[in-house]
Amino acid sequence: MTGQGPPRIVITGASTGIGRACALRFADLGYRVLAGVRNAADGQAIRLERPDHIQPVLLDVTRAADITEVVTAAGDGRLAGLVNNAGIAVTGPLELVALDAWREQYEVNVIGLVAVTQAFLPLLRRDRGRIVNIGSIAGRSALPGSAPYDSSKFAVEGITDALRMEVHASGIHVSLVEPGSIATPLWQKTHDAAERIERNATAGVLACYARLLANLKGEAARSAAKAIPADKVADAVVHAITAGRPRARYLVGRDARLWLLLNLLPDRWRDRLILSQLGK
């Protein structure tokens, strides 16, 4: 028998951006939000925003002990949903991204998502809760210079599709949110990553990618300038958790829809169009 009180929702990666916007939105709707953060200072900051409804929990999705503790914290109330938002963005040409960075990208965005979902499924099945995975339009439209991040989001697409069918009989709805350009710290991090690669690569190899790296920095700035508020993603997540008939997929942002239209082209045409935009 679960404890009384408001329904609970667990949100990973709630320190900034999309996760933070979702935490605040659900708090305003009366949920008890278990907001996953990686350090106590971030937890204190978000708790002060809605002290009666947000309970920060230390949660590194790559640490089994953290996950276990949050499952325990969530278990004495009705669990309405799990929002898998935690993620990082590793960018750069495939040749120039260290294998350790590739491993970290997948450990957080893919294995971490799976680990958290596995741990919470018994509670979600008990309470007929829902799962929302935060993907990206990059999971359906890869670009040069972002293979680590894009491929991790392709993996989230496949995981979500399979999981949605696997838990259907348990009454668990699973939705995928695919944002385009959203106002988060990701764009500055992308710019900084390109600069680190430029500093560390050998001159010969760097010459092969100089224009691509310059375009990565330029595109990061352009995306930041046109990014829409993270609240728009929170709107989609709320619908996925609360609607009588949640959607399997939620596209968020005009640019996300434009990228899907681009994918209707034959692959070679699509490649040429993208490369022409990059000045290759």
C-alpha cells in the first residue's frame, strides 16, 4: 500500500534547462517532484524555487547506488511518472573525439537511461505510472560534427519504441519528446568543445576539419539565438504524463519539423544540401 499525499514524479537532470523547467511545472501542478541533481548546491537552488513541492535528490544516472536511493525515496508514494531527461552532448568529428568521451556519452545518455528505467519499472507498474524520455530531433537527423550526441539520441529512439510495446500490457504509457533548438547550456558547451578540439588536434588532422569546426561554433551560436524556452518542452512532458491519450511522440519547435521534412529527401540529396549549407 503506497503512502498518502500528492502524486510523485521523478525527473533526472533537473539542475538546468529542460529538467528544471519540468520540475517547476509539475511542482506548480501540485506534484511532489523528486528532482535529480548531481550536486547539493544545485539541489538547494531548485528546492528554494518551490520548497513545498520539490525534493532534490542526488542522482548521477551512471551510479547504481544513487539510483537505488532515489527508488527508495519514491517508493512510499504514488509514482505518476518518470522523466528521463539527464544527458550530455559530446560533439566533434568522429576522428577527433576520444574514445573515453564516446563512452561517457553512451554511459549517460543511453545506459544511464536504461538503468534508471529498469530500476523504476516495478513502481511504475504498481502505480500505472508513465515514462517520458527526452530525445532530440537529432535522434532522427544526424549532422556532421555531432555523431556522438546524435547517435546516442538515435539509440534513445529505438529504446523508447521497443519499451513502449514491451510495457503496453502493464498499462504503462511511454512517450518520446523530440525537441529542436531549446534554450539550454548545451549550445555554449558545443562551442567550447569545438575550441578544445582545435587546441588539441595535430595540425595535419585539424586541417581536414577546420571548416567543419568553424561551422560547429557558428551553428551553436545560431541555434542559441533562435532557441525557444525550455517551458515549451515542459508543456509536452505534462501532456504525456497527464493526458487521457498521450502521444507516442512529441515534436517541439518549428526547426524540429523542418528537419523531418529534410529527411524526406533521398540520402545523397540530403547530404548535398547539408554540406552546401556548411560551405563544403
